[in-house]
Amino acid sequence: MRARCARAKCRHNACDACVRACPTQAIRADSSGVSLNARDCIRCGNCLFVCPTDAIEGPAPLRHIVDGTIEAVDGPPPTAQELLLLHAAHRLRAVLGDAASPWRASVDAANKTLNALGRSPIDWKLPQTSAAPSPSRRAFLRRGSDRIAHIVAATSAEPASQALCSAFHDVSLRRIDLSLDACTLCGACTRICPHAALSIEALSFVTDHQRCTGCTLCRDSCLESAIDIVDVPCAAAPDIHPLSSGECPRCGRTFFNWQSRQTAPLCHICRKRSMLYGDMSAP
């Protein structure tokens, strides 16, 4: 858990998604990192779906879907992320439950994302209350002769955060905003990103929005504050920024420049030293 946790990778990162998702406060975060109290864990799986770096491992909860509908059973409600995965991968289209069910908030949050993506929402169905005989909730789940029923987990082979990104393959759930004016192409973001959403390939700087899981490690490690992660859906196509390369006349390192910007005379390390100690020109 600690090795892949965003807090362990960058001391400026303040991710607490698992803490907020845990219904029993079994997960805690402090200056030393994130810890799990196994005695308080009820195996609800909520932490699996909200962790952006897939630092938490475990089996996803099984959900019983009948004709695209799932019952809002007692116990901790699923996260919006799990409902989105069930919607995309297993055609979840409705939730059956009382109006006061704690599942309602998760469905509303999932529908906010689905509406932004232009997808059909998850409907909320109230139990039948008419005097006429009607199937009970238990019968609703058990009937199989005239319904399509299956038990599924939202994700199994693929980590939850990556599964959610690939589930909506034609759009991205968030956008990576990169300031070319501020970025010095030091490469810190490309090295720390756990999902290769930022990379330098064949003299191009690539921002692959569809791969971004929102961990903000790139933003938190950027000394120039050149990156921001915005939770707004956008096209899945990556942004490709052409680069040029050169050799620093001061230290001899090969470094990159934005092809669309004025060529920097020095590599980013020597430029930083020159700003601190004066003399921006090469020797």
C-alpha cells in the first residue's frame, strides 16, 4: 500500500481519497503516510475504486444485477466510481431503493459525471407500494427465468483507476492543463506519473488525458507550477507538443526545448543556477 501511495511518492501530495471513502475510518492519513487498521476494515471495497494510484489491493465486492438493475442493499453504499464502472462494463442502468437510501448520493455523483460525458444516467427506481401483489425485493433478485441476471465485480483483472479510464475509451474524465510558458521540460512529471499520462516520445511531449487518474503527482512535483489537473471531461485524443533537442554549452547535457517557443540557451538546471547566481549566458 505504502509503496504506490501518492503520499509516499511526493511529500507535497495530500491525497486522502481512501480516507474519505472508508465508512469505518479504518484508513488514516497523517504526516507519516497512510495506514490501514485491518480490524476495522469491513471489506466494502470502496477504497479500491477511489485510489488514483491503485495502491490498495483486494477483491472488488460482488454486485447482483438483474435486467440492468441493482438493489440498494443495506450496508455501506458503493462509490460513484464503482457505479460508473458497472454502468460502462456491465450495463447498469437503474438502482432499486428507497428515496432515503444512502446509495442515492453515490448515484447522483455518478450521474453528474455521466451527464457531463453525454451518457445515459442511472435511473432511481422506488419499490412498488401498490396494494396489488408484487414481487418482493428478495424475489426481484432471485427470479431468473424471465430476466437476465448476473453477479459481477466492477473490476477484477485491471486495477480500478485504470479500468475506469479505459471504460470510457472515447473521452477522458479529466483534463491535464500544461503551461508551455512555465514548463522548463525538466521531466519530473514524466518520471513520477504512475500511468504514463505525461511522456516524452520521439521529440514530442505527450499529455494523454485519457490515462490520467487524477492523482496530481505531476502537479505536486512541478517546481514551476506548470501543471494542473481539472475534473472536466475532454476528448480522449492526447495533446502532442513538438520538441527540439540540443546540447547545453555549460554542462554538456542533452536537453529539450519547445519547438514553438524561443530556444533556451541552457538546460533547465543551468538556467536555474544562472537565475540564482547571475549570468544567463553560456561560457
